[in-house]
Amino acid sequence: MAYSGIIGNTTFNALKVIDHAFRRCRLPAQAITAEMQDYAIDTLNTSLAELASIKTPSWCIEQRILPMYENQPVVELPIGTVDVLNLNYRVLQLLSGATTTTSTIYRVDFTSATVVNTVGIKWSAAAVPVSFQVSTNGSSWTTVGTSSVTASAGEITWTDISGALAYAYFRIVATSGTLSYSAITLGNLPQQIPLGQLNRDSYVNQSNLQFPGRPSNYYFQRDLPQPIVRLWPAPFAAAEQAQLILWRQRAIMTTENLQQDVEIPARWLEAIINTLAARIGAETPQVEPALIPILEQKAAVSMQRAWDGDNDGSPIQINPGIRAYTA
């Protein structure tokens, strides 16, 4: 017996998802117009966006590293953040050594082999792409990480180096442009302290919202175009050498055209197709009205099955605490 040998690689682009949805509405391919495809892709995106309001899709959990600035309690979260799952204050053991610099290279020679887990750059001009390199002898270099984030003068960018090992030499190399910075921080042995979440009343009732110190709490505010957290106390000077470690729920990626893949795992395809079929059936006059309740029932069943299977398999912990609210 011959098997394909392919496991878990099933992906559908928007065209396939929409075609299957229209077929379940009993509409042949020749009956589907460009206008129908346009509103179907809109409905697909609204259906995916709605998932964020129900639960947390497991593939939409990710970690981000955010900088802090002295006396600035408001921290903008990355666009697409739906919820803050965890927020930790991380401090590093700061590293130092003999440094040499050029317009494109920042090099550190340690007194002994040293692990560099995290690199922070406070830019004095627009950020440029950089690579992080290590060496045992100072002449032969190996790239262990890269960064190509966008940042303006005065902003700090942080990069973690995955699987870092101890080396005697470390350098940052601008792969294009000039390496313009006002401060560079190298660190290891990260330690994280969870921040407590405040509701709005608890936050605004603090007697001094600008009180400087090590942040210990935050208030999450769902602003547009991007949400924010308000830290309390406001970050003190030392916070610029620390980081906020954000575990967030982000929105599912928007599908912009029919050729793009829909950002859902294979186990969710049936639920999304059934849901889309029910919704476009309600907007399409050619669909038999008697078919719509059947499509809705199938969508509800398959969606429940998808949610039931979308977990990490860990033990359930029940916390009787009251979650933050808005009013």
C-alpha cells in the first residue's frame, strides 16, 4: 500500500474555501460571479475576525519583546493584538567587555567565553538591518541572529538570540547602511517577574500615575488603531535596560485575495467552510431559503468540534479571581 508521506501540509487558498462554500449552497461554478466572490472574501474575513471574540485560537498566540522608556507609562502594543495573555517584566545580567566600533560594526571582546542571550540597541538614527555574529578567535565569525525591524531615532529594539552558546567575541554588523546608536545593551541570565493586571478603576484611582519605579501592574486598553497598556509605576531609568515580555493573542491574518492561503490549520477547514457557506447563503438570493437552516446547523456543529479540539492538552486550572473589566 502506497501512502503520500505528507502529514499536516493541507492548506486551502481563499478561492478553494469560497468555491467549496458555494457548492454547499448548491450553486454551480458557472453561477458564481466576481461580485459574489468579492463579498464572499469579505465574509470570510469577518468570520475569521469573529473567532477572536469567542476564544483564543491556539495558532494566534505569540511572544513579543517590547521596550520601555523612562517616565513613559503608555506602551503601544503591536497592531493586531486582541488580548494580553501574560505580561512580564524581564531583567538581564548586563555584560561588558573591551569594545571597538566602526560605522558598521560594534564589537565586544569578553575576558572569557560568554553567552549573549539578548541584544538591545537604542538608535540615534533610523534603524538598519543588522546581524549578530560570534567568534572563538576574533577573525572567523558565525552569524547567530539577524534583525530588520523598523525604528526611529530614540527608539529601542530588542532581539533574543535563540540557542545562544558561550563565545569570547561578539559583534553587531550593519548589513546595509550605518550603525547609528546611542546605547547598546548585551545581556544574559534573563529573569522575569509577572505584572499584575488592573481594571480601569484600580488604575485611575492610583494617587500618582506618573510615579517612577519598576512597573508592577498594568491596565490593558483596547484602543484604535492599536491597543495599549498603561504601566504602574511609570518606568524609571533602569527600565530602559529591561524588557516587557508580552504573550498576546493576535488577530488571524487577513486574506486579501483569492490566491492567498487562509491562515487556519487543516483541522479547522471544515468549520470555516461550513460557517462561510451559511453566511454567504444568507446574502445570496440564488440560495434556496430552506437550505440556510441546514447550513447553519452544520456550521454550528463543526465549529464546536473545532473549538473542542483546539487546546494544548494541559491540565485545567481554575482561578476564582475576578477578571479586569471595562465600563
